[in-house]
Amino acid sequence: MTTQKFSSYKARPLKGIAQIPGDKSISHRSLMFGGLAIGETVIHGLLEGEDCIHTADAMRAMGADIICDDKGVWHCHGVGTGGLNEPTDILEMGNSGTSTRLLMGLVGGHNITVTFSGDGSLNKRPMGRVIKPLEQMGAKVMSADGGRLPLTITGPEDTLAIKYKLPVASAQVKSCVMLAGLSAAGTTSVIETTPTRDHTENMLRAFGVPVEVEDLEDGAQKISLTGGQDLKGTTVHVPSDPSSAAFPTVAALIVEGSEIEMRNILMNDRRNGIYTTLKEMGADIEFKNERIESGEDVADLIVRGTGSLKGIDVPASRVPSMIDEFPILAVAASCANGTTTMTGLEELRVKESDRLLMMFEGLKANGVDLEMGEDWLTIRGNGSPPTGGGEVETALDHRIAMSFMVLGMATSNPVTIDDSAPIRTSFPNFVDLMHDLGGNMMPKNS
Ligand code: S3P
């Protein structure tokens, strides 16, 4: 793989309307559920990033009929629950943890053998968290050391329904167990003590599979479904991704005088912690036309850069609702006035990279005053952007790469990343979109 260094230079005030690509979590699930459902599933607004293309390719390799028409609308004809075929080759999942963990769940409900492999980032990520419940459901798994990829999983002849309490707040683990449970005889339940994104629950219902959610006495929730049901094809309108929208949002906030609009942004309350946090920091973000589309809350956002962000304490209870947004929040905090504390961040260490470490080192290299602990980060902003001028390692992590490109839009010296290629996994038009708004980023030839 060739790498491409990229530099981001101080931007003029950002202006315009930015069309943010489709939500990654909903796109993955649309392809998986469409590839399983009986009848046609039509998907509008699918995110065509590399991660989702890996999901489409994997579902095709297991027998689903998935095409994109010349208008960019995706059509799936699925194989029915229990109908996935054994692929002839290894499934290469690239950088995508969501594809891998959810597809492992689907394979756990089929008596087929599948080998999953990934890139240098994915092959380091822990899979034990999904291997454990899948083994309880009857799957056999052989993995590389430490429960890592490459791994081979054979689904059982009869998948066992289980009741599984999540040891980590993870929508991927919850979804994996539920998807294996689709083939099990009886009711599979997942208990989560901290709410995580609920797209699997919402979308399975839209595909005709009842999912029950029960509030337990201790504040936890039990999510249950009964196996042996087919999904029915449906039409999905994928809203724009709030995690992707967070990058232009913070860019507009830290480049004074900016005013941008982003339409049709998913506002699911288990996803929008970054917007709550930025508002608490004093951000000028207006939510217009709040409405429900395809069963999800969406809104149009207007963001104005007034140069008045202040440091705050981010409550640890909010972490799951903004789990992917800490890198870009750290950029906002670096330009804010005062101290921002972030705690409960242990999961950041096992994302596409060790995000806590990558942000700490990258921000330090760009003149930010900060401290890091095992699961926390404290950033002391002085009310204006740091000096910049640093070169940052991105470790195959799209969100680290985009966060530092945004930082460079506000610093007086350019910020350089070692590789822009990972951005394609979730936000393929990021650079063009930022240019259209007034950003200035380009390849750096070393
Ligand atoms: C995702 C869940 C989150 C998130 C990831 C997408 C999903 O991971 O970080 O980008 O679509 O279910 P965890 O469930 O591991 O926290």
C-alpha cells in the first residue's frame, strides 16, 4: 500500500452547504440485512466508503445479490435466514471492525466456515469480545494470538440461544450476538448496562423482525429477539453520518467567521453526544427542521465559528454516545479557552488505533498543552489555536487523519499527516468537501 503525506493549511472562514455522506453504522447494517432478507431491499444514500464496500463484497461472497444502479441506489436480494453460503476465499475486511464483528455474528448462525482477515490496524484489534459469546452459541473459532485476526469461524449446525451480559459497552458485540441469535432456536437476549447505539434493534424491526427492549431494575436493558425468522426486504434511506459531520462542525467552530450548513444529519440520542458536548463548550450550533425519517431523528445543522469555545468536563457516562468523536473533540478542546477533561476512555485504546495515544502525541507535536492517563485526557487550551507545524502519525486511523487535517485549518503553521489514505474508509470526499467550504489541504511531497 502506498502512503500519501498530506498537509492542511490555515483556512479562510468556511462557508457553504456541505453534503455529508451516509451513516456508516446504518450503511453496514442495510447491506447485511438486505443481503439476508427475502425480497428486494433498496438503499438510498449508502456510504460508499471502503469499509462498507468490504461489507457488500463479503455478503456477495456468501451468496447475496447486491448491486448499485447507475443512479447510485443500491439493490439487495437476500438469501434468507440460514441461507448464507460458505465463501470460497478468505474474507478481506480491510480496516473495518464493524463489518468483521457483525459478519462474525451472521456466520455464527450458519453452519459454514469463514476466514476473516484485515489490514495492519484491524489485525491488531481484540476479537475475544465476540469470540466468547459466539462460542457459547456453539461456534468454533481459531484465531491468531490474543484473539486477533486472521481468524476462522465455523458456525454450529444448531445455534444456541443465549442470554449475554455485555462486559464492555459495545454496539458491535451486542449486534454480533443478536445476529447469531437470528438463527437460534428460542430467544436470544443481550443485557447492556450502558446504552449503546441501537441501529441493529431499530433496523431489524424495519426489516420485520420484532425486537423487545425491557428496562431492568438496575437501570440496565434487556434486548431480545426470537430466532428462526426471515427478514423482509424494505427501503432504507440512510441519513447523513453525525460522526462524519463532526469534522466540518469542529472546523467551522475553530475557524472564526465561518458559517456552514449540513442537512439531514442523524440525531439519534445514542450518537449525538459530541453535539451536546460542543454546545456545553459554547458552540453556536443551530438544529433546524428536526424530524423523523426512516424511523430515525434527523436535523439540519447550522454551525457558526464565533471563536468562543470554553473548556469543560465531559461526563464519562456520555462516552458511548460519542465514542468515535473524541479525536475531533480533542481538536476543539485544543482551541478552547480553559481546561477540558475527558474520562472513561479505555475503549479508545482499541479502536482503529490507540486513539488516546495518537491524539496525545499528535497534539503535543502541534504545541498543545495536555496530559494523558490510562483512560483519560486533559487538554489546557488558551483560547486560541495552537501553533501547529507538527507532523503526525495516523496509524491507519481515518478519524485521527481527519482530526489533524481539521486542526491545521486553524493553526498558523500547517499540520501534516503521514498518510491520508485511511480517510477513504469512512469519508471518501472529505478533502473535496473541505476545499469547497474554504479549506486548504494538499499532498505533501517529501
Ligand atoms: C459501531 C460501534 C462502535 C463504533 C464503530 C461503529 C457500530 O464500536 O466505534 O465505529 O456500527 O456498531 P463499539 O461497538 O466497539 O464501541
